[in-house]
Amino acid sequence: MAQEDLTRDVDPGGRGVSGPLRRAGEPVDGRTRSEQRRLARARQRRRWAVEGLVVVACLVALGVYAAAPDGPAAGPDDEAVLPAPAGRPSGGFPVADRPGSPADAATPGLRPRQRTPTAPPPSPSSPVAPQPAAVHLDVAQADVPAAVDLTAAGTRDWVHWGLRGPGSTVRKRDGSGEIADEGGRGDRVGHDVSPETFSWRDGAPVTSSSATTTGVSACGVGSGFALAVDGGGEARTVRLYAGLWMARGRLEARLSSGGGTAVRRLEDPHTTHTTEFTVRFRAPKGTKLLLTWTVEATFGGCGNVNLQAVALR
């Protein structure tokens, strides 16, 4: 009689054997051996997952515990208070033993309150360098008022030409002297036919004048006048009172330090025309505003440009 292969059920967790003997290959509880092995592996994976979660939870708890302070945090205005030493009255600490005193700072277990350090004042040996002044240049033009008061228009300085001939100039008395006549091409000729009148009350060498129509002119293409006005770092305004006769005039304004040139034109092919050029500029001290007013084209006869006055404020 052949001997049958008998076996007992094996616990999937590997803890031992149990149950009655059975033939090899005979299913247990209706399951084959392959199904039992799959079931055992699934249980093992679940056990590993649970153990992993337990490990992670332990690590998180350990991190929280390590990060926790030793005790409740003291506010910025809280004072550390010690119990009174034995044998002292409970009415309070002597001055030398009050919290925050030198004696308290030396007591073991106490930490002085931290204070935010203040930045030291700037060293006088390293002054802050001044910022350079912003550079600005703008030119506009408009009709000349019928009557021009140079005393009011030129609070810093002013100049008038032609009162007593082509070489005659009158300046503001005690003015800044920041307006300079740089000459120009062509011969200057005096005139007294300006459509507007000019007056002043603070001039030199002529103290005052009212309703004068005088000025100077230069004819021919390329002829004209050149002026310079000092910059001082602050915004300044120059008013140039000029005109032409049967010509096209060209005004150029630029700064001696470089940069662009502003150009304005005025034209009348038949008769006299005047304008007020308003130049607003800002330039560092030592820089000059340079102005040229010249004949760009003529339309018959001695076409010319003319110059009456300039005021600075």
C-alpha cells in the first residue's frame, strides 16, 4: 500500500503548524496553496505598512518634543522673578537684589533680557557725497508784452542794449553779473523801432528809463548775437527779447557741459516781428547756458535779427 503524503496547515505568519494532517496538495478552507501564499504576502505587506506608520509617528513626536521650549516663553516686557531667599522679609528685594540689577545679572540660572542693538551713528570722517544736480533745458516762445518791466523780470540780473547807440548797454545795478555778451558775427547797428517798450528802475549806468524802444541789430546770413548765462545748480529762467526784419532767425540753446541743442525759429519775409524766448534750465555751477540768435535766411534788403534785452531770475 502506497504511503500518502500528509501535512499540517502552516500559519501564514510563520508562527507554527496547526490543524489535522492532510494530504499534500489538498486545499485548506477551499483555497489552494498558491492562494494561501498570496494571502500571506498581503498580510505581511499590511504589517510592514502599519509598522512604518508607527515609526514615522514616533519620529514626528520626537521632533516636536525636541523643538519645544523649556517652559512658557516670556513676553518682551516680562521680568524674571526669584523667590525671596530664606531669612529675608517678604516685603520686596533690596535695590541691589532687584531683577535687572548687577547682582541679579550674576545670579546663576538667570539670563539678562536681550536688547536690539542700535546702529552706531555715521562716522564724521566719512561724510555723504552730495548728489549731482539734475540737468534740464527747455525753450518756449511767445509774443512780447506791450510793455516790459526789466526790474520785475530780472530779479537776479538783466541787460538792455542800444539805449545810447550800438555799443551802449545798461545792466541791473548790484545784479549777479551772470549774463555775458559773447559778441557774434556781423556789425551791430542801433535802432529805435522796437514794437514794444522797455523800462527799469535799478539800472547802471542809467538808473531808470521808461518806454524806450531801442535795441541793436545785425544783418546778413550768419550774422547775429551770442550770449552766455551761468548755471548755479538750481532751476533758472532766462527771458530773451529779440526780433527780426525781413528774415528768418534761428535760436540755438545748449549747455557748455554737452548734451542736445534746442532750436527755435522765427520768420517774417515782409516786416518786423518780435518774440519772447523763455529758456528754463538747470545746470551745475561752472556750467554755462549758451545762446546764439542769428540770421538763417533773408528776404530782401538787409534782412536782420535784432536784440533788445535779456532777463534772468
